[in-house]
Amino acid sequence: MSVAQAIVTVLVALGGIGLGALLSRHNERRSHADRLLVDALNDLVSAVAEVANGGGLDAQARYASAAARIALHAPGEVVEAFRAFQVNATTGTADGRSRFLHALQTARRATGADDVTNDQLAALIFGPPRPLREAVRPMTAHHLAPRGT
């Protein structure tokens, strides 16, 4: 083996070691970010359940904290799905539940979880089916006008 071949062999070996270390560090950072997102999602679902069952300001604060962590750690499509839920954050109406389930399904896809149906997810999140409230319509000037005028 010539000196040139030995140098090339050493350089290739060092390059391989460097590339391996770089990929390992990248995978470690990605794994840590995934754990942070999953923790935030778990905390958000827990806080939603607390708020839905009459939880007070502490539950609302936990919800806000989890939502902020989702905003920091989630991919854009997950952030957008939870933003759409946040516009009228309720699980007491069919529309609210649908938006919440969509956000959860989007988050599941982003974290690499297997596909499940909305019915499967709803059964685990909300329990047995029960009647929901109708969506509240916003008040308008028509609603405020005195009757008979």
C-alpha cells in the first residue's frame, strides 16, 4: 500500500466517523423534539378533559401551556390543526369534537402513529356516545332589537 492510499484510507475512515457522529446527533435531536411534542400532546388532551369536566383556572393554564409547547415543537400542519380547534375550543359540540379529532389525527400522523378511525379515537377520548349541545349562534343586532318593532 502506498502512502497516498494510506492517507486516502485514513481520510475516508475519518469522514465516515464524522458523518456517523453528525447523523447520530441529528437523530438524537429529532428524537428529543418528538418526545417534547408527545408530552405536550398528552398534556393538552389531559387538560381538555379537565376543562370539559369543569376544571378551573389551573386546568385552563395547563391547556395554555400545552398549546404553547405544541406551537413550539409541532410541524406546521399540526399547529394549524390545533389553531383551527382553538378558534372555538370546545368538545361539547359536534363541530368542536370534529375539529379536535382532526387536530389529534394530524398530530398522530406527524408522530408516525398508525392510522385509526375518528370513531376509534372518539371512543377513547370522549367515551360512549352521548347527546351534544347545539352550537351557540353569535348574538346579532336582530337578537337585541325590541320585539314588535
